[in-house]
Amino acid sequence: MGLLKTIEEKLGLLKYKFDRESHISIEQESFKQDPTQAILYVCPAKVYTKNEEDGSCIVNYENCVECGTCRIAAPQHVRWFYPKGGMGVNYRQG
Amino acid sequence: MSEEKVTCIIVGAGVAGSAAAITLAKAGIEVLVLERGEVPGCKNLFGGVLYTTILDKLVPDWMESAPLERYVTRKRFSIMGKDGEIALDFKTKRYESHPKRNFSFTVLRAKFDAWLAEQAEKAGAQVFPGMMVSELIIKNNRVVGVKTEPGGDELYADVVISAEGVHSYLTLQAGLRKSEFDPDHMVTAAKEVIQLDENVLADRFQLEGNEGVAFAYFGDGLFGMFGAGFIYTNKNTLSIGTGVTIGEMIRNKKNPNEILEHFKNHPAIRPYIRGGETIEYSAHMIPEYGYNHLPKLYMDGFLVTGDAAGLVNSSHHQEGTNLAMASGVFAAETVIEAVKRNDFTSNTLKLYLEKLENSFVLKDLKKYRHMTSFFNENPHFLRDYPDLMMELFGDYFELSEKPKEEIEKEIYKKLKRRIPLWTMATDAWKVKKALF
């Protein structure tokens, strides 16, 4: 495999336990009005992408590595809380 | 488990939580540790060097059983320009016959924290992984228990210790911090663990036996933003990463992995990782708000420790695990006193703050209280100085037939043109105030 570069490749190494319910939600109207939309680029796990058709934010919560950067970057429209006990990312090295 | 009541509930089985649990269990106090991860350690992450002075008192035979990687015998601080670096490199054989005494060991937290939680269980604490505390139960301004998910169970205790980590929702809920964090006070680090052949690794970093390195980087490897890069050697892997404040990433439109890749591709870093294999990628937030923005650390029935309390020395010393473990021990000692007095109100719990204030934990945080605002207010330090230094060193060492005296004069002239003497003098004073 060698040295990995992209987030997608790197996330492929991680073990997750997926919950059917998302632990993240977005206030879409607030997101659409945000001129920076920083969550699209500060997230280290590419959780947030933009739906180019309606300008809304798509949340790929399964990717989340639980760092919390998004809620610091945009507390006004990110509702982030821990996945339920035992769910989410499982680091083997740390 | 509804309607149960124990003496102490600890939220989180990281190093702060387990340090508190070991201390309480050894004193015979009933203690329950609730950990949201499937196993302790699986959510935890740091650079990593674990500083072991506190561990030495908690688990005296830790050297025999803890999952340690290497002991740090070489420290290096590097200022990166675009095409190279200037570094201060310290290497010692001082601890060769007694590695334990240097108290700085690289570890991988998923393994280490699992081991430490086991020590808490051996001491008599009950550790429950897979239980996420969603909120505190507060009655008449006093914390009396916690609610957990999944299940919505309510658990009651005389006192709750939060070792919740950087997110610190409980501190917020309790009103001990008033608002969400400032992006300029929070760092997000992205990290990779890269596997190398053990002999290749030893040769690249000039290591004998179990020796290891801690390398810190500033400047262009981070696109000149406020933050640091790091390389730590484990047995046959490298921990490599970059951490930059969220404010800087927002303003410069940078992604943590993009910064990490830029760092990995810098000419000063590239040769270290050549031929390696990425085996894990991870990211974590570090609370770097420092002494001036600490939350309140106790209230009736509640104590806050570790990252949840913002106890990180983010200066060039880059300490966190030792502050976390010390705070865990102080919180536990305070609970032991509270049990003796049968008083779990602030009257007794305020002892915790006194212990922190009388120790290196808050003394060091106080010493570096100007650091974060210094770098936020003076972005040119990490953005402009590294390349200027690289250029001047380059001029100085470039071979020519020009007499040395002439070269020196030209360099001095260039320096004065680029930074007026007055600015240089005030900048030097500012650095002294922030760091020394």
C-alpha cells in the first residue's frame, strides 16, 4: 500500500462501528447563508460536501473521526454530539 | 443499572480518568468509570510522548508491563523554510543505564490507555466501556449523577469527575465554561502512523536499542500557519502529524490532511518516511486556550480534569498527558478528602484547585499564558521569519570568492532592510515574554 495521500484512501484504513442514526445534523438555512462554509474544507474526514443543485450540505457522518473541528468552525449550523456508546471510529494505534 | 448510587463516577477512561480511578480504588473508594469507546483507548490520540512521572507513582512497576515504544533521547526543534530547515538538535546518553529516569516515552494511545484502564480495574475500579455519558444530572445546582446512552440509564454518585476529553460538553452543561470555544484557541491535529523496517528506522534516526526521538517543526511545513509538525519514533513505526489552529485553517482555507501532506512532502521530512507504509490516519482536537481562558474546574459534586479542563502546555514543551494524569490524581485525592469529611460540596472540592495551583500543572500554564495570543497577534513570526532566516544562512554559507567581511556586511544590510532594528528588538522582547 505504501504511503497514502488522499483522505479517502486513509479513511479506508480505519475501523468503524456504524450507527444507523447520524450523530451530526446541519441547520441547512444557516449553512446556505454562510459565506465561508468552512466545514466543507476544515473537516479532516470529508464528512461535509455540498449538494450543487440546491446548495445544501450533505453529511457523510459515517466518515467522522470525532475530532469536533466542525462544531468549533461553525457552531451556528453544526449540531455534533458523540456517537452512541460503542459506536463510531475505533483507533487501533492512536 | 438505574437508581444505583456509587461514591464516584468518572466520565472517560483516558489517562486522566484512569489515573483518578487508580488513586480512588487504591484508597478503597467505590468508583465507576464510564467510557464511550468500545474498548478504552479506541477514541484516544496524541502526538506522542507520554511523560511518566505521575505514572511512576501510580503503577510502580509500569516499565515491566506498559506498552511502551521507545524512550526519548533526542529532541529536535526545527524552523522550516520553503526548501530546507534550521534546527536545534539535542541528543544525550544521559539515561542509557536508567531509561526510566528520563520520564519521556513514546506510546500509541489506543494500546497504552487500554493498559492503564486495566490497571484501574486491577486496583478495584469498575470500568464500563461502550457507555457514553450524554448529560449530567443536576439538582439544586449540584451534580448528582449522569445519564448514559444507549439506554438512557441514570446513574447517581456523591461526586462525578469529568475526564471527558477536549469536547467537554459536561463542563458546558454545568455552566463552568460559558460558551463554545474560540477557533483561534483550538488546534486540530492530523496524524499518520507509518510503518518502517525497524533497522531502517534506527539508522534514519541514529538510534541504538530502545532510544527514540521527538522532533518538532514550525514554519513552512505548516504553510507558515500557527501550529507545529511532529515526528516521534515508535518501535517500528513513526508517529507523524501536523496541528494548526482552526482559526488559521478557516482563514487560509486549508484542510488538516492537506497540511499533513504538505508537511510529509517537505524536503526536510520526505527522506524520513520514504518507503514507509501508512497504517493509520487519525485526527484530534487539542485545547490550547491556556491559563487565561480556563473553565471553572469544580462545583458541588463535580470536578473537571485533563483536556476537558484545558490542561495542556502548548509551548515548545508540548505536554498534556502528564498534566492530565496529575489532575486525575489531584481530583481523586480531593474526593478521598471529601469522603473523610462526608462533604462533596465546593467547600471541600475547592481543594482540587489549590492542588493544581501548587503544582507544575497551573504554574506552567500560568508561565505560558501569553503564548497563544502572542502567535495569534504576530502571525509574521511563523510566516515570514523562517524564510528570511533560511535566506540569510544560505547567503552566509554560500561559497564565493567574495571576502567574508563583505559577505557579512551585505547580510547585515539585507537584514536591516527587511526588518527594521526597532521591530527586531520589540519582537525579541515579545518572544521572551511569551516563551521564557
